[in-house]
Amino acid sequence: METRTIKDVAEELKKVCDENDPLIQILLKDERKGVQKLLSQWFKEQERNKAQQEKFHEMMTYERSMRKQGFKYIAGIDEVGRGPLAGPVVAAAVILPENFYLPGINDSKQLSERKREEFFDKIQKEAISVETGIISAAEIDQINIYEATKKAMLAAIQNLQTTPDYCLIDAMKLTMPIPQTSIIKGDAKSVSIAAASIIAKVTRDQLMKDYAQQHSFYMFDKNMGYGTNEHIQAIQKNGPCPIHRKTFAPIKDLV
């Protein structure tokens, strides 16, 4: 062991993923604090990985069930942006291949921005088909947010290059000929819906960052259109801008 520096140990542990690896047995006998700290971190990382693998397997329950019934192209559908005072509602539809694997995937709200963007790229790269549906604030005001959400979801499905033969939808029931299952909190229960939530969230956040360049008073890149104190104060001071939802309180009381 004398020839292994702490740095050497750190590098070697990166290549090990089995507790029965001979290196682990050797390091368990190494009394150096630095080695034991690295080993402790390694064991914790293995526990995290195992938990993520088990969670991913659990989140594939709906997809496995649908495939056993003969469905091949299973689309997950989710939306973001029902609650904000400004900006569009964005829905996404994602069809994943059967061998798709992304441990750590979850409801987009549970992930950091960096992790969402990392997962966004992987989903875009590996999905059979990915599309979005976007309904503007003006149209939300015309037809209401519930109808706008359904319209965005239907648009996302219709935009898919591959037509799904089954849809897993987060907490909504859509009028369409494709068979479907509505799942409450589906973005935490289905990999396909979670993938759609990530696509929708990253897409909408980028739109709001773009809007922030056009309407700098409202700090859309920070609040994404949600009703933070700073955002409401900016509306009270400057009035609403074109992407504000005029039928949403407190904006409707100002126009």
C-alpha cells in the first residue's frame, strides 16, 4: 500500500463499482484517514447509485405494463407554466426507446437547472421522438389556462414525428383517439412523463430568459414569470407587458 498515494486511490476508486472488488478489501485495511474518507464517499456513492437504479426501475412500471399489452410507441406528456403570471404554457411529448436508461431522472422541479439541462440533452439525443406545444399568454387569456394546457398537450402529441400508440399523461385527460392513462403526479411515477416534464421545463425557461432580454423590468430570467414579490412590484410600477396574462390576479385588477 505504501506505493499508493491518496490521489492514486481516488483515481482507482473511480473505476470500481463492485464492493467485492479486491481493491476495496485492500483499502479497508488501509488506516490512513484520507483513504478511509475516500472509501466512505465511495460507499455512499454506491448507495446513491443503487437507490437511483431502483427508482428508475419503479418509474418504468407503467411503460413495462403497456409494452406487455403490445404497445410499442408510448408517449409521456407533461406541461409547465400553468401557474405563472406571464409567459406561455409549454407541453412536451416524448417517446423513449425500450432500452432507455437515465438513473436520477425525476420530476423536473426536483432537479437542479444543471441536471435538467444535462438530462434534456440526453433525452433529445436518445428519444425516438420529442416535440413541444406552446400556447401564448394572449391565447391563455382567451380560452383559460385549463383549456390552454390541454391544447398545448394535444399540439405536442400531434407534432411528434412518430405517432404514439399509447399516451401516459400527467394528471390530465385528453379528447383524442389514442388510448391513454392519466397519472396524478405522473412526472414522479413514469420515466416518460418525467422526460416530458424536463423537455417542457427547459424549453419554457429558455423562452422566459429570451423574454427577459425584451422586457428587462420584470426579471423573467429569475422568476420565470411566477408571482414573486419582486415581479409583482415590477408590474405595479411598470404595468403589465405583452406576455403578461391579463386574466390572472393581480394583473386583471390593474388593466
